[in-house]
Amino acid sequence: MAVMTDMPAVTALRAPASTAAAAGNHKDADKLRFIEEMTSDVDAVQERVLAEILAQNAETEYLARCGLDGATDRDSFRAKVPVVTYEDLQPDIQRIANGDRSAILSAHPISEFLTSSGTSAGERKLMPTIKEELNRRQLLYSLLMPVMNLYVPGLDKGKGLYFLFVKSETTTPGGLTARPVLTSYYKSDQFKNRPYDPYHVYTSPTPAILCADAFQSMYVQMACGLCQRHDVLRVGAVFASGLLRAIRFLQLHWEQLAADIEAGSLTPRVTDPAIRAAVAGILRPDAELASFVRAECSRGDWGGIITRVWPNTRYLDVIVTGAMQQYIPTLEYYSGGLPMACTMYASSECYFGLNLRPMCHPSEVSYTIMPNMGYFEFLPIDEASGDVASGDAAHLVDLARVEAGREYELVITTYAGLNRYRVGDILRVTGFHNAAPQFRFVRRKNVLLSIESDKTDEAELQRAVERASALLRPHGASVVEYTSHASTKSIPGHYVIYWELLTKCGGDSAIAGNVLDRCCLEMEEALNTVYRQSRVADGSIGPLEIRVVRGGTFEELMDYAISRGASINQYKVPRCVSFPPIVELLDSRVVSAHFSPALPHWAPARRSD
Ligand code: AMP
């Protein structure tokens, strides 16, 4: 059975008529028809969604403050409701977190907070959500397989090996749970008690996904994936970095995994009784499989390991757009060039839409925002400055009126009570499916460094450098210039910070190495909670590295930029570099490299609580 990477000839999405699984196809046909309807009637659906949201939340304090007075039409909404950022909403969100149950943002009770990987003052943003949003998210998930079935037939004949994880949760002072959106979803009845569906059979037992211990969860998901290796038709994780972590895990733990497979029992390092019980039916003594795992993993050649171990894999199901782009070459290497399907675009605030051509090349991915998910508006980006032309509400463009080729910042209004909220994502319109615009994810605003879900901005990096460089002062040294690079050459990736130092005696190596090691750790302590959680709880980011470059390196960097056309007057030191010749230039001037000697502090509780 071939994988079709091209669009079916017709623009409209239709379930294939010839395949046998009639029941499945009826369901698929309904879902595809739903997509067609939603995307054909974008503006009318948006108008209805806005009216529904405003009617539902008419009695809220927030909309009353805006002076909406119960109006549910677009004109009143446009005239009265301001465009806001998280910081604008923080006082209201804090009240809800502290236990105020009155209808502040949403008329429906806030069921929990979703903790975004975007941070504010170093802490994850808290996004209020309501029960019914779970159904809306579920609806978007239900559209993914019908679309995939158009391109890859026969996925009901095997299983998906997905590395899925929950993260820790906390309780706000007012007693609401706060956790990431996927943790909330995996722990929901919708996920735990999902009815059997041949298109959604996974190799990972649900208790393994729900185990909060990252090692035990990964170990068991990998073991079960190995035991069912011939059944696996797709291999995935949410983001590319997660799948690469799984491969790294196999590289580190294959000997133990092979021993367990040979013995048919789990290592005592896996202590969670629920997973031990769940694995009992899957892990049986299998000497042949154990020697296969040993043979494949001891070769020292990891190229194509995914297809060697899981030979029936048709595609990788991972997001490789946005910050994850940096992992495409590595994933191509490990998978021997399998297609990578980026199926959906979503956030804690709202699930936005899906990729209607999931088998297209990663560089071609566009997401179609589904107009029933929320109310969407767009702030045009000024092409010259790369920033929004104006944050003024008067400049907002409706979903149905964005222009092909232009870039916009996404602004959302949700059923859960966010009104004209700036998400911070910059999107480019690449075309239309029916009347629905399709968007390429361009970038997240203000993100300088990212290894996985961490998002470090320029101000955070500056603060971290300042805090760490204070440790140099007693040694008569200071940082004259710095820049950074997200290094993903090895897994897990890590932050590399290039420092040019000024020392009292002028020498580049006048500072003792252990002082610079401590500077690395001090920088990590200064970074946001998502970074520190990835370092400590998930092990998905490696120790931060400072590379000291010799004096004059940053002047060379400027010369290089000017030789490539930068203006001397306007030149600014880039605070993050990724262009290979520049990284090479910096690396060739390194006099010493230092790594963080310990883990920074991190605890699930929020610092401000
Ligand atoms: P969070 O709220 O932590 O789930 O993060 C949501 C953010 O992740 C979005 O606002 C985007 O910046 C990013 N994101 C989500 N899905 C995608 C995708 N398919 N491609 C690129 N970036 C994405």
C-alpha cells in the first residue's frame, strides 16, 4: 500500500469510495463533510460563534466592564472590546486563581487552569478553561484521522507507537487544578475511557502514558513499542523533540530493554503497580526479539533506526513546524526519510485547526483554522519592521478577510472567556481551502531560544546574563558581549551562550573554570520555569554551556555582517545566532567551554503562589 504525498485531485475532501470498511467510511464522510461545511461558510460560522460566545458570557464582569451591555453583534464587539495581552488579564486571572468564583471572564464555571508553555514573569501563563472546551478539543481531534485516511489507507490494520507524557500539576490557592492542556486531556474520561476504534489503537498502555515519572513512562512505552514492533504503522510524539528523546532513550537503555524482553519481565526500576499490571499481557519472554534489539542497537549506526526496528512505519506523526523545524534533519536521519505529518495547530488558550494535507513536506505545511473553534482576528504585520503595524483594535482583520501572502498575529476570543487576546503567534496566509484561509506558522513573537516547549525571550536572556556575570565581578571580569545558540546537535539539545570577557589582566583564560561553571548554573536559575522543568523533571534540555570566545570576536562578527550588507550605523549584536557560517565563526574563536555542573531549582509549585 503506497503512501500518497500529493493532494487528491479534487479540492474538496471526500472519503475514498472504494475501500471496504463501510462503517468507518460513513464516519469519515461525515467528518469530511463537516470540514467542507465549516470551511465553505467561514464568515457566517464566525459571526455565529462570536454571537454565541458573547451571549454565553454576557453577564460576565469583563464584558460588562467593556460596556457591551449584552450586545452580541460584531460592530459592538469591535467598538467596545480592547485587544489585550496576558499581562492585561493577569489581575482577573489571579482573582480566579485565588478562589473568586464569580463570573469574571466566563459565565460557565472555570473547571481548571491550563498552564501554557508561554511564560509571564518567569511562570507559566494560567489559561482559564471550562468543561465544554474538552468537547471542542475532542471534535478537532476527531477530524484528524478522516483526513489522514485520505492519504494513507489501511491504518486500521495496525497500531500507533506514540510517546505521550503527562506533566506535574499544581493547585492554585483557590483550589483549582493547574496543568498543561495535554495532561488535562490524557487524564480526561474522553481519553481514558475512549471507545475502541481501530484507527486509534496505540502500543502504549494508558497507565504508562499517565505515569508521572518520566523514566518509567518512557521505559514502558518503549518496551511495549518494541514488543509490538511489527504492528506499528506510525510512530509519533506531540513535538519532534519528544520523538528524538525517545530515540535517545533507546540508545541509552537498549541493553536493559533487551534483557527485560528476554526475561519477559520488567526491570525493578519500574515500580508503578498500574504500569506493571498493564504490561503483563504485552511483555512475554522473547529471545528472538531480544537478540534483534541487541543486534540493531549495538551496531553503533543509528541511521534509519526507526524503520529498522518498526519496519511497517508509514509516517512519523510529529509537529516539525515552528520551533521544531530545527529537528527535521535529525528525524530524517533516524527514520530514513519517512514522511513527517504535522496534523494540527493548537494551544492552551484554544485549539485552532488542522493540516488538510498532512503528508506534505514539512516546508509546505499550512494549517486551516476551523472557524467553529473560537472567534479569530488578525493583526497585520508590517513587512519592513516584522512587527505588528499597530496593536490597535481598529486594524484587526476578520478570519474571512485575511489576504494571501500577508503575515498576521493571531488574536482570539474563546468560549472560556478570553476576549481579543493576543496569542503571540505570527502566521502567513498561504492560500485557501474553500473560503477558509490556510496559514503557515512563521514564528512565535519574542522567542529567542527554544529546545522543546521552552520559550526564552531576549529580556530573559539579558537578565540571566546579568545575573551570572555578577559572579565575575569579584574576579575583576565582566561580559563585554554575548550571543546565544540553541544547539540540537546532540539530544537533548542545550543552550549555548557565547561570552566575550573583559578581564583585569587582559588574558582570556584568567577566570577559573569553576567560576564559569557556576555562571552557567546561575543563568539556568534565572531562566523561566518551563526551561527549568525541562531540565529537571523531563531531562529534555541538557546543561547550559558558556563558550568563552577570544577578544575581538564580536567585532569580527560585525565585520562579517557588514560584508554581507548590514549597515554600520544600525548594526546590533544578534542575541541569538543560527546561520551556520556565523556559528562556525564563533566556534572557531572559542578559548574555553563550561557546562552547568548541577540541575537548577525547580518545583511544581508556582513561585508566586
Ligand atoms: P502551549 O499553549 O504551551 O500548548 O503552546 C502553544 C503554542 O505552541 C502555540 O501558540 C504555538 O506557538 C506552538 N504550536 C502549537 N502547535 C504548533 C504547530 N503545529 N506548529 C508550530 N507551532 C505550534
